[in-house]
Amino acid sequence: MAAAVRAKRTTAAALVSDAFARIAADDPALRAFTAIFPERAHETAARIDATIAAGGDPGPLAGVPFAAKNLFDVRGVITRAGATITADDPPAARDAELIRRFEAAGAVLVGVTNMDELAFGFTTENAHDGATANPHDHARSAGGSSGGSAAAVASGMVPLSLGSDTNGSIRVPSALCGIFGIRPTFGTLSLAGAYPFVTSLDTVGPFARTAADLARAYAVLAGTPETAAEANLGSLRIARLDGFFSEGLLPEARDAVDRVCAALTISARHTLPSARRAREAAFTITAAEGGERHLAALRVRAQDFDFAVRDRLIAGALMPANWYIRARRFRTVFDAELREAFATYDVLVAPATPYVAPLLGQRTIVIDGVETDVRSNVGVFTQPITLGGVPVVAVPVTAPDRLPAGVQLIGPAGSEARLLALAAELERLGAVGAGALPVVA
């Protein structure tokens, strides 16, 4: 990205101006951004250009505009986290750690993006800020809860963005918007300055349109050297997740996994026997911790919550304590299943979502003749993996005449470099990729 800045003899100021022009043209229809920061962005760009003019090193992301989910602290701005109960909070005293790391590498923050209220949702249909539309079809959802960040990248308004993933909030919108995203190993990236949701499960990470950009962004955020790692497909042991992960799929989602497996010549299949229970445990932990976190506000300001989020938080707050305890204990069972799987395989492949982007406002969808709730079911394949805390790279499968679908590349703890290299190899083979920018009407 930075190399392109210099090769085109452009400036950080020009890149930032172009980003704001795209936002002005495209965002009224998409509603990806909830606030933009032109003064700050132009000041940052000017410093980068001055560094370059003086012969200094502006960093590996020099001049690259980026956006951050509305739950990341921005100095001098109230961190709303998509809610109104936060509107009276004091402005953030400093930037979130990941924003600082991006800007230390030369990237330029241009704004914050829409999300499900308090990160509790999968469709970014926010009762206060409106619904974020999918760049590929404005009648459809961008996914959530990091839908604004995904739509901003998928539409080309910015090359990079930051999101959070508790139960799939990076992987789901990556899939529905047709871009790359990574949920790192639990605890790898700093949560400092990120509004919390579920302490036991929260992670943060970037979105990008290419595997190379995602790898560079992740290296900056993780504070690790960027490596030109190559995935030796001949040596990688890869299996397709079967059983729970092969049920309840519509054809487009199944075809996406088929395409990736064909490119990797995968014949092995593996079953995680407790995947369904792992999803239930993740759901239980999420509801219980989320309800507890917001219980005080629910008692006095329940009317200020999005009603759908409010009801789920209340249900979580009323959950029997032994349910939560049993769910936490079950993590050891599922961790053992994952360790067993990764003793045999280096990478597991699974669908990211059971279907492509649903319509905004759509409540149910029919799968295998059964009417299913859209909002709760779209994360059915991401939630079990959440419980294990292992890294996942979401890769997009796109075609000119179809909505995007996504595939999860799952590895053992600490295997981000391998997964990113595999994503790059799949992109080189033409099996995955964001494709051409969608036409924003």
C-alpha cells in the first residue's frame, strides 16, 4: 500500500481527499459511517507528507486512509458503541491502542463506522444510526456487528478498517460484503480503548480487500515483522469441517466452500462432535456477560436501548448462574476437541455464514424446509469457533453475477501467519478475492 503511494507520486493529502470524496458520494446510500474527522485526517496527512519531504520513513501504511468501528476510542470523541445510553459519557482522553498503532505506521483515520448497538447483533440494523446497506445490493444487509467497517472497505471508501469479533462480528460482514477479515487468536491484539462487550470472547482485527493488505495491516497491529510467508500447499494438512458445519447451508454458501476445497484439492473431512454445544455455550456466555455488563443501565434507562438488544440483555441478566458456569466449564471440552483436530490437521475449512446477505429487515429464512430466524442464525458457523479462541481468516468467494459468500480458514493458536499465507495463495489461484469494486448506485 505504501509502495503504491510513492509509485504513483501522490501524497497522503491527496489520498485522504480522495477518501472523503468517495465517502461524500457513496455513504449517503450505504450509511457505513457515523462520524468523519476531516480536520484530524488532513492534519495527519500533512505530517506524513512533511516526513516524506524531509527524507524520513513515514511507515509501512503511509497515507493509507482507514476507518474504525464506533466502539474504538478516538481522542476527543465520545465512544458511542452504536448506543444512546453512552451519549453522555465523557469524550475519550486518548485513541484506542489499535488506532495508535495504525497511525504510528502512517495510516490516517478518517472516521468511525456503524455497528449493531453495543456489538450485540449480526446485521448492523441500528435503531439509532440506521441500517448499513451492503455495497453489492443496497436492499441487503452488510452483516454485523462490524457492518459499517466492512461496507466502508468493500465499497472502496477506505482500503482498511478496524472491527471487533465476539461471536463472528468480523467474519460475518467479511463474508456478506465479500472482503478479507481476520479474528486473531484470543488475547493477541490489544483491547485497550475498545468498548467491551464480552470479556471472555472479545477480539479485534482488521478488514481489507486483498490478502496482502490484510497481512500488512495485521503485522502492524500485532507489532510483528511483516513476512512474505508462502503457503506450501503440499505440506499443509487441511480438512473440511463436516457434520454441524455441513448442515443448514443454502447452495451459495455450500458452493463457496466447495470452490475453496477444490482449489486446495481437499479430500479429508473432520467432525467436531461438540460444535453445536460449543455454539450454545458461546451464546450463553455472551448473553450472561452482556446482560451483567449493562444491568445497571437497563434498570434505569431500558427505554433508551434498541428493543431487540434490550430484550436479549435482559434475558441474559436473568439467566441462572449455573448455566453460565456450565458453559464456561464446557470450554475445556471443546478446547480438547480442537487440540485433537490440530494434532492431525494444520488448517480447518468451514463456511462463514449459512447464506449470502439477507434483505434488510428480513426476519426469517427457509433452510431445508425449516423457517429460521435470520439475525440469530447468520453466525451459526462462527460462534462455535469463537469458544475455542483460535485464529480465523475469513476469505471472500465472489462472482460477477452472485452475491459474495465467505469461508473460514481456521488454525491453532498463533497460526495467523500460516492462515494469511494460505489466503494469499487462494487469492493467487483465483479461488477467492474481493473482485471488482461493486457499483454504488
